[in-house]
Amino acid sequence: MLVVPVVVALAVSVVGVALFARAVAAIVGVVRLGQPLPGRRDRPGDRWKHMLAETLAHTRMRQWNAIGIAHWFVFIAFGALFFTLITAYGQLFDPTFALPIIGHWVVYEWLAELIAWAGLVCILFLMVTRARKGTARASRFFGSRTWQAVYVEFTILGIVLCVLFLRAMEYQLLGDETSRWHFPFTWFLLPQGIAAASLEAGIVVLAAVKIVISMAWFAVLGLNLTMGVAWHRFTVWPNIWFKRESSGRPALGALQPITVDGQPLDFAEIEDLDADAALGVGKLEDFTWKGLLDFTSCTECGRCQSQCPAWNTDKPLSPKLLVMGLREHAYAKAPYLQAAETARATLPQSVRDEAARPLVGPIQVENGSAGVIDPDVLWSCTTCGACVQQCPVDIEHVDHIMDMRRFQVLMESEFPSELNGLFKGLENKGNPWNSNPRQRLDWAKSLTFDVPVVGEDVEDLSEVEYLFWVGCAGAYEDRAKKTTQAVAELLHTAGVRFAVLGRGETCTGDPARRAGNEFVFQQLAMENAETLKEAGATKVVVTCAHCLNALKNEYPQLGVELEVVHHTQLLNRLVRDGKLTPVAAPDAGVGGRTITYHDPCYLGRHNQVYDPPRDLLGALPGTRLTEMPRHRERSFCCGAGGARMWMEERIGTRINANRTDEALATGADTIATGCPFCRVMLSDGLTARQADGSAAETTEVLDVAQLLLESVRRGSS
């Protein structure tokens, strides 16, 4: 027996396992620093089901087909070839060693070789992909720590090569005991006729190499607690299991309430709150344990970064870099938080300096500590949810950003100055445009029929089928008013009985909540909740995607349960039922009207409404729908979400211009959407392009309801 390779392999194994075990304990210790978080253990059966689906079936990874499939084979090889590692330990002492019971079972041997070859091909594909993408800002790998990823890739490459060549040597050594049937994909890798002694020595050495490669990987992990590209192989399981939604959906839709000591904050008892209680997240230890687990699990793949509208328009926000920065800060500050208060002064200066850093603050400072997250990063987010949708390990980026915004607004009063006007309008006038509440019904004055108002024309909503929630944009913004009027006329034409709240309606509070002002959100939401309960609301139709999200997903937090539908969903149903009949224009050309549809983030990603608007457009005779490259789950934001509608866009290029250019590139003469925020942003983008001559004057931005109304009116004229 060769002594040196055996001793080296066993020594490295001891060191690797010890360092890995110590690191696991350290990571658990860091995660436990987080605040308690309720609601992450409900419906365990569903959680197990979705966790196994996302990991074993790679359902989230396969949103990018080629990459997802390649990663799946590498993932399977990583787990399945563990048995070959056990075999390698036996081969250190007996080159002919085979696993007990399994032995030379032909099914196992075929699978082992197939998996090894598949792992080899796929890891080479992933390595080439990374190399081709490079590390420039346009690459999703920008900011990722390349050496760590390359090290992991070469580790996997080395292991599968060892497996294949060990099998080739076993084939010759075992001779008549087995046949090529047991080594179908490796018997040909080495020249025939190698001496038995040489084969035995080669097996021992190569088995030792395989062990050293594997155990060195564990040792490197043990020395690098923030090596997410490797640690995610272990943390992804609990991170997915404890995801926000036990239904398996990503953490989109409703924004979660502020929690204090693990319990949702009751704003009715705000005066009883401890003076030192943090509202939101102002320092590392204010994050929940799930937040710290999120940061630990980031694999630095950059999918979130590649989809982020802020990053794609040269702004400083990258969801990946934000999470990586928080992870580095968490593990650097953890020793300070874990030490007794009396012992903190003896900690290394680097640890104390890290503990002194503000969580949110300028990263370029002359005196004092640089912030972990720059305010420009924090306020660039549109809350579009693309990062959350794309993340294969279920990191909840938007929730963490919103919690940091909440602290900045509620505790520090640090926020973009433009938001002062938003907050003032919401508090004093009940709408973000600061318009007179008496004008909420002005949109209905030009209609040829009466719009029933709850409390005036109908006593309550039991007399009608739907409450038509008009929304602030639909009541005050000139372009959105046309959508409101179109929906009202279509419902009237279809014989759908509906009523509005009129002056009794106020803003849902969505802009305030996304801007971090939970106080104003609660004030508005509680006022609306009381109004909705008194009116007996059960079924609501809305034209604004943000109103839809608030009423459907967030008002249940205040005890209001409603059946909320978007106007495209209801109108599509009415067309299918024959209550509305679209008619083609008599002068439609050969190709007809070409329409491209923009998916609003809060309708699509946040609420999974993709097909009804498209079905409705497809039902319009004489029209042709053409998709933009980024659509449905990967739709690009208009730039208005996250209260960005009321903030200036001073950094980089404009998000709405980027999206408008993509829409124009389809050659469509009409850009359709289903949200007033999107319509405003795309209309502004189109106006700018028409002004510089890069868009035709005849191109227009319309709501889906307006297009349907045009077609339906032709049938009654």
C-alpha cells in the first residue's frame, strides 16, 4: 500500500471535516442573531413539497432553460457521486474495494458513469458560459467573486474526471470478474494492457487525489463563511423551506407588516410601544433570522441583477450586490454582537469599526464610517419584484429593502425630498396628487349615463354586483380618467351593475407603504377598511394594478377580505360570455393594427395576471399582438413602482425611456397596458421619443379597456 497518498488524504479529511463543522456552527450562530419571525412554519407538508420541487426538480432554476438543465446535472452529480467518495476511501486500502451490498450492481455502475459524464459536460458548459459573459458591468457576474466560482467549478471538474478515470482503471484491474457491460462509458479511456501493479498504485493515488479535492473544498468553505457560491448547496434547503409563502409563490404581492419582537405592530397601540423599539431595519441585528439566512444563501449568480430595471439603467442598485454587502457586514459584525458587552472593547479594531458602520449611509465619506448601503441604492428600487421572481434560492430582496426604507422614513426622517409632497397630499387630501377630494367624481361628468354612488344612489353594495374602485389616478390623472370612463361605459354596456364610493374613497396607501411611510399607509388603509365594511363590499373591480395589490393582498392584514379582480379579467370574461362584442374597424389594413402589450409589474409578477389582457387583445378583430423581448415574468418595469412615480430620476438613464424604446422596436403602432402608472410613464417616454423624431406621431399608448371600447362602439354605431 502506498503510504504517503493515504496519509495525506486522511489528514486533509480530518482538517476539512473539522473546519466545515466549525463553520456550520458559526453560520447558525450568525443566523440566530436575527429577530424572530412569525408564520414561517405553517403548512409544513406544502413547504416540504415546494422545497423538494425547487431543489430536486430545479423549478426556479429552469426559468433559464439551458443554464437550469446544466445546473441540474451538476447538482445531481454533486449528490449522487458522494457514493464514489465513500468508494475512494475504501480504495485507499484495497484497490478492488466496492460498496457493500451494492457491489458491482450494473444499474448503479451505469448510473454512476452516466452522471459523471453528464456532470463533466455540464460543468464545462457552465464554465464556458461564465467565461463568455465576463465581468463587465453588463454581465450578471459583475461584482461576483470570480475566484470562488472558478474554484468550485474546477473542484467539480476534478471530481468527475477522477471518477471516470478510476472507473477505467477498475475495469482493467478487475479483469474477468466484470465485463465492459459494467463499465459501458469508461472502459475505453485508458490504453489496454496496463500492469496490475501499476493499476493498483494508480487507483490508490487517484482515490487519494479525489479525496483531497473533495476535502479541500470543505476546508475552503470552512475558512470562508461568506462563500455563497458554495454554501448555498447547504443553506438553500432551509431557505426555501422557510420562504414567506407556504404556497410556493415567491415573496411578492403583499408587503409584510412591521414586526416588533416577532409580532406585527398594532398601530392602534403605538403609544404603548417601547421607546427603543425599531420600526423597520436600521442596523444589522434588526433583520430577522430569515433575512440573515437569505444573505448567507446568495449564490452570486446575478439573475436578479440581470433583470433589475435600476441596474439596467446605470443606477447603483444591484439586488445581488446589496445582498452581498449585507452578508459581508453581517459576518464581519457578528463577533461584536456575540461578545459580552464588557468584552467588546478587546475585540480587534476591524470588528469594532464594522460595528460602528451605519447600515444606510453614504459609502463615499471623508470622515467617519462609510455606510453599508448607500441611500441612492436604497431609493433606486421600483419594487418591481424581478429580483425575487428570478432568484433560484428564494431570497426576499424587496422585503429587506422596504424594511430599510421604513426605518429611514419613520425613525430617521431621511428620504428623498420629493416624497414630502407625496406624504402631504396623502395625509391632507387622501391622494398623492394633492388634488381636492371633491373632484373624485369629475371623471363621470362627461358620461351619457349615471354612475351610482354608494350612500347616494344605492344604500350599500348589496344592490349591485361590483364596487368599482376608481383609484386616485383614475379619478385625477387626465390619461387615467379615460381608462376609468372606458371601463364604466363597458360595464354599463354589458349590463353589469356597479357602484363607486365617490368622495368616500381615498388612496389605498400603496405609495406611502412602498415609500416606507407605514404610518400614513395604516391611516389611509384603516379609513378605507371602515368604509368598505360599512358599504358591505365583497366584490371589487379595479383599473390600477397597485390598488389591486393593496386591496387583494394587503387589506386582509386589516381584516378586510375582498374578491378583487382587475378590469382586464372582468372585461375578458364579459367578451367570452358574449356580453361585449368587439368589431373590426372597416378601414383596417391587410395587417391590421399592431399592438404590443406591457405587463405592469404589480399585475403580472406580483399577482400573476398575464393571460386575460392578452386574451382580450387577441379577441379584438383586425389587430395583431406582438410581444416585446422582455414580457410576462421577465417584463421590464415602467419605472413608477416603489413610489418612484413621485421621485426624480437623476442617476443613469430613464427606466421608462428604456421600456419605451423596447416597445417601439417591435414596430407596433399601439402600446397597450393595464395600469395607470404604466400608462403615464410610457406616454411620457413616447412623447420624448416623438419629440426627437425617433417615434411616429401616430404611435400611441392606450389602456386595454380603451382599445376594447373602440371596438365595441363600432358594433353599436
